[in-house]
Amino acid sequence: MHISEKSKKMGLSPIRRFNELAIKAEERGTKVYRVNIGQPDIATPPCFMEAIRNYDKDVIAYMESRGTDDLVDAVIDYFKRYGIDYEKRNIIITTGGSEALQMVFTTILDEGDEVIVADPYYSNYSTFVLSAGGTIGSIKADAEEGYHYAERERIEQAITDRTRAICCTTPGNPTGDVLTLDEMRMICEIAKEHDLWVIGDEVYREFVYDDEEPASFGMLDEYADRVIITDSVSKRFSACGARIGMVISKNPDIMRGVMKIAQGRLCTSTLEQVGAAALYRLGDDYYDEVRKEYKTRRDVVYEELMKIPGVVCKKPKGAFYVTVKLPVDDIEDFLIFMLNEFSDNGETVMFAPAGDFYVNPNRGMDKMRIAYVLNAEEMRRSVELIRLGLEAYKK
């Protein structure tokens, strides 16, 4: 039976494909600290379930393909905090940020078209772009410079005659890199000069640290005709399983194209939209508290990483990830060793090998991504286990 070439080109997730080894380690009685996946341990705000419990309709019916009025209105009010004015026609609710990205790529790409991304990049972009018939292009970024890539020359060198969009994750996954508003403006200006879309994947918007300020491509209204924002409740509200995202744009052609796909899949979950509307009405205190917690975790992780001889990384400025260069030749072999052979006091750790976060996987053979999604002491222990495991592995 025939299997499509698109499917054959897709890879399994580097975040999930070693799960079986972790499960076997746990079956042997080893505790595995899972810092491979961006699944926070912070409690989902109680208002989510309270709103669902208070839902009093007799039938859980289809909603409009655009999303419920209550949720869309809550999102509009949320963006007013950033001085951004959206209307209902500018927002379509999706089944998570993943569906939002899939819809956008399907709307803007023809066979052979290209989306350029900071490299390393969120690995699932490859699946979404390939399924839309496109390819991924690389804006190279390196561990030694903290993976910061927002330079005009570097971005323009990546543009080809098949490039259709610049896709920016800020704050970044897998690196924690953050774009300033001035850098966003520069990227939009490049896009205007080359007639490209700018896709702002902003699911970690509030998670910026030190002197960084939360920002959005939506704040640059002079470029609104080419800006597309994808967003989600998953990370912001620690509600990964809720699967509520959105596409946001003031460009009517984009929204018309996305709506065709949205109507084809009917609608997003009714009850989850009810809960998400309550999340978007949380006050600033919620964001301040969560930001403080992630900053504490980041500082602990970085402190412990600096104890590893030969490690290369800069302190990430946002999100809850850090990509780290280790003194190993094959990071996947090291991870397999950690899960199959190593334990310290009955404990080991699972991280994400970084190879599949790169357009050229060979560039990530000596790198890993850590998600600091556990409490500070568990994160400290996780990095300690990496250090101890590395000592045992090199012997």
C-alpha cells in the first residue's frame, strides 16, 4: 500500500521518542526526572475547571468555527494589556497552538515553498511545514552566542526565491532566546522588503526574565498586513492538555484561508473554550507569580550547568528551556546510557537530544535541551544527575 513521500520525510519527535526507555527504567525501580518535555508541574489555575463545572447547557453543542464569543472577547481584552486592538474577525480559535501553525502553513505554502526559522527550532515545525508541502530554511544560531540570531545580514542570507515566511518563536523553544520589540520591527522590515509573512509563535510571551520586557509582533501595527500570531493556553496557563490555541491576524486573506480549514474541522472543543475564557481573564498577579517561579528554576539550572566541565551555554532570557552543548560526540548515545545503565541513588534523568531541533541534525549531535518544568530542587537534582552521568559515561 502507498505511503506518501511527505510522511516518509517526517521524523518522530525528539521530545517523545525515548519514552519507552524511560518507562522501562521506571519499571526497574529507577526514578526518572523528566525534563525532556515542556509539561509544567505548576497547577492549572482553578478558574478553568470552575468555569467548566458551571456550564449549564443541556447539550454540548458545536460552537462557531471561529470560536465562542466569550473566549474571543476574553482574548481581545487580554491583548489590550499590550496596547493591541483586535476585533473578532482577527481571531480564530484552534485545537492548540499546533493546529494554529498547521492551518497557517497550509494557507501560505505551495509545494516547494519555504519557511525560514532560527536554527535550532521547535522540531514540530518540520512536521507542520512538510505536511503543507513546504521545506524549512535555516537562520543559523550557535550555543556560544546564546542562540541569538536577530541580525539583518544573518536573516537576509537565509532568504531564497522560495521563501514565503519568517517564523519566529519568542521567547524561544528550544533555546530561551528572546526578541526585543526593536528586533521584531527589524524582522518585519526585512519581511516587507522581501514580501514575506512574519509568523510570531508567542506561546511563552510573559515568560521573560531579568531586564527583558514582554512584547508581541502585534504591537507593530504598521506591519499588521503581514503579521500572523499563533498562541496557546498550554504553557501560559499550564494547561497543555486543554488544547486551545488561536490564529491572530489583521490580514483578511490569511483569516479567510484559515477559516476554510477551521470550518472543515467544524469547531474546537466547547468545554475547553469555556475554561480557557476564564484563564484569559486572570489578572497581572498570576503572570508575575509564574514568571518569578520560572526565573528561580532557570537560575538553579544555570548554576548547576556551570559545574559541568566543558559545558557551553548562555543563561536563557525567556521561556523555560535551555539548549546546552556537552563534551560528548553523540548525545543520543549518552541519553540511552542514562536511561539504560546509569542511576545515582536509584535516580536518573531524561532530557531531549537536540539533533532533531536542527535543520542539519549533525549540528546538534553534542547538544541537549532541558525543560525546567519541575520545582527548583528537582531541577537542581536533574542537572546534578546529568553531571554525574557524564562522569560515568566518559569513563
